[in-house]
Amino acid sequence: MMKECKTPAKVNLHLHIIGKSPDGYHNLQSLIAFTGLSDTITLTPSPKRKITLSGPFSYQISKLKQEDNLIEKSLRLLEQETKAPYNFDISLHKNIPTGGGLGGGSGNAAILLKSLNTDKNILTKITSQLGSDITAFLEAPAPVIMEETGNRINSASPIFPDLPILLVNNGEQCPTPSVYAAMEESDWKPAINFPDKFDTIEKLTTFLKIHTENSMSRAAIKTVPILQKTLNTIENQDQCLLSRLSGSGATCFGIFPTSAQAEHAATIIKKTHPEWWVMSDTLTGKKTL
């Protein structure tokens, strides 16, 4: 029987690099929320596993060997844990820019695993081996706070409304290792405590502007200077409440009071920067405790 899963992108509403652990990994705190934008994975039972790519951003991973694809890696680990085969013809339709700070590949792996196995202990064990933000996608679409190296999830994220957003990617690659290499200790920021609830979008964005930031922004802009122009372009749009980098980049986002205002900003930026990838979307808020 064919199975289909939608795998969202994530947006880092804040990202504080707290310091380094003894093994050299960076510890962090990040409130993340998930987009309506998604990739689509279709599974059809098959004697042998095969991954086929399509979609506007498939070219970005088309040169990857199958064994290097996170989907393949995740299924191999699942087979090791369960001692059972998971052979499918896998169709991956890529709508999410790769390497853009949106965690598209991480979401592909996590949501696929979750669709095939419901044992939380097994899923967490596998995702923690695959990458720093993959475990967070097991909680999608509910927002979560990532901690430690990103592998620990604090699900007690604040309640807030759905967020109309604008996503912009200028097409430049912003490799995470390069951004980390450009960071200085002065970029590190402490973890913060969030209120239990934000009644309005404006209250959330005001809190984020006053108390939080993306610790990787300075290093990312140093690595890819056009990011500053991207952020300024978003910030200068009418009614933009907050503009920020997601993850280590290169995708930037803006939060707006309404979806119509986000859509209007997207229309303007598409006209002035037709070479950029631009879309309006909604981040799913957390409605209840």
C-alpha cells in the first residue's frame, strides 16, 4: 500500500549559542516552529530500496549518493534497531530549499521515521545519531524548544498564535561549518526563560526583539555578506514586526500581523528581486498547554 507524508520546514524564532561542551559541540537553546511549506515523501513497497527526486529544489541534492541521503541513513538505522527490512520505492518531492537553515533534510528523515515506527525511544535514539535538529521534527507541527546540542527537546514551549511569515532565500549557500568557524565567544548568549503564553503576535515579537536574537547572525553575515541586504529588505517591508535569520542561514524570515500583509510583502520582493526565492507562509502556533 502506498504511503505519503508531508514533511515541514522549521524556522528558528530565536537561536542562542550558549557555549561549547567538552567534546567540542556547541550547546544551544532555540524556539522553533514549523511551516505550512513542506516536502512530500511517497512510499511504495518494493523488493529493493530506491530514492527518486523531483521538485524545484531536487537539483540541490541530486548529486548525493543514495547512501548519503538522510532518508537512506535513517532507514538503515531503523533496520538495525528493529531487525526488519524497510524496502520502498521512495519519491521525494523537494519544495524546501536545501542548506537554507530550514531543516528540510532533517524533516524528511524524522517524519518518515515517525510514519514507519511509533516507538518514541527508538525514534529518539535514531534521530539523535543523525543530526542536531532532527529530533525536534518528531514533535511537528507543535513548536518546541531545542536544548543542549539540539538533541534534547523541551516541549514546554510558550503558547502563541499562528504566525504569518515571509520566507526569503537569496540563493547563496551558507555552510553551517563555515558559520561556526567564524563565530566568536562574544556571539554566545545565555538561555532564557519564556513566559507560558503570548496572547498576540505583537507580544511575542516584542519579547523576541528585546530578549532574544540569532547568535549566528554576525558570523553568517560575515560569511555571506548579502544576508544583511536580505534582512534589511524584509525589515523595510510595511508592517514587518521582526526580521531574522533562520538557523545558520541562508534563509531569512519576517513576521507580520496578518497573512495578507505577508503576502503583500512577498509580492513586492518578488518584483524587486526576481532572482530570490520568496514565499509567504504560516508558522503553526501552540494553542494549548
